Amino acid sequence: MINIKMKVWIVAGMLLTAGCKKFLDVNKDPNNPLQVKEAQVLPPVEVTTATSIVGGTYGNVIAYWMQQLSINQPYPSIESYNITPVNGNNTWSYYLYPNVFQNLNMMINQAEQQRHPEYVAIGKTLFAYNLAIAADLWGNVPYSQAFRIPEVMKPAYDSQESIYITIQQMLDSALYYMQQPSGKVKPGADDYIYNGDMGQWKKFVYTLKARYYMRLSKAPGHTAALQADSALNALQQGFGDNADNALMAYPGGGQAESPWFMNTADAAGGVVCAQSFIDSLVARKDPRLAIFAKKGDKGTYVGRKVGDPQAADLDSFSRVNNFYAGSAASLYLATYAEALFIKAEAAFIKQGAAAAAPVYTAAIAAHMKMLGIPDGAQQIYIASRPALTAANTIGEIITEKYIAGFLSPETYNDWRRTGFPVLKPYQDEVVKAIPRRWPYPADELLTNPQPDHKATLGDRVWWDKN
């Protein structure tokens, strides 16, 4: 991860050096500018979100727990749920709160004052996206008091329920600012996700709203039917094809590689594909297998079983292939296929299996098209899948969504919410199940003790109560 971190530091360093219009000014400290242009805040925030959060420790841990990847190391390891408060430090204490939330809070406030609505809209969208990550990992997290330093040095935690209300309000506010007259200063090349295309950002916002509506399908005080209705309404203005996918593109080469290229490189300690994931694709005769994985040195696809002893011959296992882990591989924040799987689940809740079926098959096809699978192979695979019924629909939809969401942390949220895909957890005399949340980070335990910190790995977050 050294090269990727260097990239983040290089881009983020723009925040520290920008904004000095004069070579010398005794009334201004050039090393501590009072204002930083939005165009200098946005790029490092987007890079941090994709590279250091979704493609960082957060994404890695979820890929192991959801048994898409395995690490060829002796017990105990992250894949056997050996996660401690120290593991959460970077995600919370370095990336989410200071690098993302604090910088976005500054950018949003400044853009509102200077009437740059496009930056406000993008900032609120990214804030909501990352706030959902924090809440989904830890449940209750600081928000309402989190940015009032030095007035409040030990912010109280907001409930996850209130955080989810805030997320939807923030996305609605983003949509409001998208409707305002365009500002004199607008994002362009500094927006690595959509290059300043606000029509694309609007579709992303509506897709995220649908994602977060369905997240609460079993939350206390919510009904699946109402959440499905809300999701279906949002998706009418969400992603319409793969060209809408929200992604971070990496040029490859020194200090610009995809995070999954670094995460799965030899220096990462023996990261390979997991057995249950590979075996399921082989059993299904899934044409995406060759896109996901490389054959081992015996000429077959072989995954590593969670909990197995460290193997001497790492080359016998399948590694992640280039589409997802090449040096110039893109990292996906949300996709058209995900939007269709959300729509299929919502359609089933509202109208039954027959209504869900065509959307479900379109979702599979959308992901295969994204990977470049030929139409004929798509049709053969889709025809091989069992017909949807009242009994199997949720399992089929979420399991296919899990395949299409390869290396996406959304798989963990769906697994907690629905129980699919069916995974056999690693077990020993102490560990009995896949954790339901992350432990609060060590930095927070030391500097901001809260009653919430008593939560254990097995305790469910608010929306996971059922």
C-alpha cells in the first residue's frame, strides 16, 4: 500500500500549499491558508474515498469475511475475524473523519457562501456516501457534534437511526443544489468520478437513495413495503446503463495503480481467491469466472478454504484477474447492475416473483455486459438459473448481486440484512460466527470514551436487528 498512500499524500498535499496569490504577505501565513479552492479539496477527497476507504482496510476486511478473497497466512488472521480496535484506526481516525468529513464540511460551507452549487451537491453526495460507511460499520457514530472543535472536544455519538435520516436529507439537499443556477466556478477535471457532469451525479444520488432505503428494509419502525416503494421511486431517476457507473479510474503505473492491484500483489502477503467463491462459480458454469480469476499453476481454478493451514505452494491458487485487480483497474462505488438488483428485490416485495424476474435477469446481463461477456454466453447462463418463486427469490437475487458485487463492501451489508449468500463461517473454540460489526477504533476508545464502545463484534447494528 506504500505507493497508493504516497499518491494520497501527494494529492492531499495540495490542500496545504494552495491559495497563496502573493509571494510574500506579512499579513498572511502562506503555509496556513484561510481558504482553499473547492477544486483543490475535491480530488483528494475522491481519491481517499475510493483508494483508502472502499479499496482500503474496509474493503479488504469485507472481501475476506464475505469469502471472496482469502489470505494465505497462519491463524489467526483478519479472515478468521481477528479484528481489533487498532484495525479501525486508519479508516476512522485518518481517512473518514479528518480527510473526508472535515474537508467536505469545509468545502460545502465555502461553496454555499460563494454560490458554487455544483460543489455543494457533490460534497453532500460524497459526505452521505461515507457517512453510511461509518454508520454501517460501527452503528452509532459522531456527527452532530463532530465538527465543533475546539468547542466540543469529545463529541457524543448520534444514533444510527438518526444518521440514516441525515443521509437521506443530505442526498435530498444535494439534489436541491443540482437544480440551482450554475455557479461561476464549476467542477471539471478536478472531479475524478464524473468530470463535473451533474446529470450523472444526479443519477448517482438517486441510486444511493435507493440503496439506503433498502438497507432499512428490516430496520425497527420500518416496513419492507414502504422501503421498497421509496427505492422504486428513486430508481426511476437512477442509473440507466453501465455508462452511468460511479467509478474511480486509475491510469496505472508508479503511484497511480488501482488499490486492488496493490491489495492482491505479492507484497500483500498471499492474497488469493476464496474457495467458496470459486467453487460456486465453477458449479454454475459462470462465464465470468475467467474475468474474476486466473487459473492456478495446475491449469484449474482453485480457491483457498477459510481456516486452512498456510499452503507452501501459493501458485496453485487462483489470483484475482486484471479487470478488478490490474494496475489500471477501475474501482466501482456503485453500478447499474446494483441498481437493477435493488429494483428486482423491491419489485419482489411489492409485486412478487413474476415482477422481479425480468429485472433480475437484466441485472445479471448488465454486470456481464460490463465485464464484456458475449451475449450468447449471457443468455446461456441466465437460462440455467432456477425460475424465481416466492420461496427462493430473495436468495437468488442477493446471491447474484453478491457475485456482481465482487470486491464491493455492499456484499457485507446485504449479507447482514438478508442472510445471503449462505456462507460457512470460520469456527474454532472461541470464534463461532462472522462478526456483525467492527470494533470501535483504539484512538476513539482512548480519547473519546462513550457508552457505545461496549458493543461487541456479535452485536447487531440498529438496522440489523431482525
